[in-house]
Amino acid sequence: MNQICRLYLLLAVIGAVVPMTQFVPWIQAEGWSLSPFIQALFTTLPAAGFTLDLVLTSITFWIFVYSEQRALNAKLFGLVAVNLLIGLSCALPLYLYLRIREN
């Protein structure tokens, strides 16, 4: 495994762990209810801007994964699940890691 491959894998792990340092305490305090969570994402204009940016980037990632799946004859929809359950900060470097590892 070359250095860039290791770097992408490390970034995928960091991209899974770092956001959870914020999500887990919030969920412990507020519970699993989705409505307050979504409301918190749009509390301020900067928060709403970051949220909308992430949603649009994630949709672009899903389209890209779909097109790559067809081009590579590989099943990449697990990356969409990673994006939804963990986040794009994990899914994107994980995709890059998998892509390099296959080559």
C-alpha cells in the first residue's frame, strides 16, 4: 500500500471519528429525534449555508458514485450508505482509498 493510499484511509477514519465528537454528545443530550437535529442544522445562516453546501456536495457524490459504478462494473452504493450514516468526510476519502487500491 503506497503512502497516498494510507493517507486516504487515515482521512476516512478521521472523517468518521471527528464529526462523531460533536454528534454523540448532542444525541446524548437531545436524543434520537430527527426534527430537533434538522432544526439545529439551520439555526443560523452560516450553519444553514454549511448544511446546504454539504447536502449539495453529497448529492453530487451520489451521482458520481452511480456513474463510477456503471463505468467500473463495481458495487459502490455502500459508499452512499457511509455518506448517509457517517458523513461525506468519511465516504469521499474511503472512495479514493478503494479506487487506488483497485489499481
